[in-house]
Amino acid sequence: MATLQRERRLAPPDMTPEEADMARLAQRFIVESLDHSRAASITLTSDNGDEPSVSVPTKTLRFIADVLGALSERQPVVFMPAKRELSTVEAANFLNVSRPFVIKEIEEGRLPHRKVGSHRRIAFEDLLRYASDMHADQREALQRLSDNAADLGLDC
């Protein structure tokens, strides 16, 4: 069955230390330019003026700066349409958990989904919200453990 939605899968480039430095410098330049500007867009032109000028919205440039920052720190970057739905296997891979764990979370009502025939589909937006909540819960649990260790005099 053909998919109606075109996907872009971009693998982060294998960057040399020099290229990572270039990405970091480009990010810093973009951020500094945006910090000093109240413009709705910024126009980019080539050095020799042969190419046409292109206006880029400042929100897009901020996004590009964030991507450059992540790449310069050699962090993985994934682009995915926000309205995309994932299978339970894809959701498990995204969360770095098992598929049975995802199914358990769905069945207990903690992870929204919809059924397509006999298959479960999870909206990417819902998965991001779930992941954020899951990480917040983990941080709270770690803080409680740290507080308990301090109360018992076990902290270093």
C-alpha cells in the first residue's frame, strides 16, 4: 500500500571537529544577528549578488540555529512531520522502551492512540507530550531519591 505522506529522513552528518566548530560559529552568528534585530524576516544575499536574495522568517532562523547547535554538539537530530502517526514499534523505538511497555501504557490510558483496523496508531504530538511527562516524572523520582539519601546522611 502506498503512503500518501512523504517522509524526509535526514541522518546527521558525520562531522569533523573543524566542521563542528563551523556549525557552532554559524549558530552563534545567527543567534547574535537575531538578538540585535526586531525584523520579522532577514534577507540573505550572496557575496557577489549573482544569486537572488531570499527572505527567511526569524523563527525559521532560530530553528536553524538550534539544529546547528545540536549538530555542533554531535547530538542526534530527527525531523518528522508533527501530524504523523506512529506504530507501537516506532513509538517504542522513539521512547527507547519495549513494544509491550508501549501497549501497556496505551491499555492503561496513559498514552492516547487510535485504532486502524487491529493496529494501534499514536499521534507524534501525543508521543512527545507523553515523553515529556515521563521525563518529568523521572526527574521528580530522582529528586526524591536524592532527598531521601540526604535525609539519611548518605549523600557525598
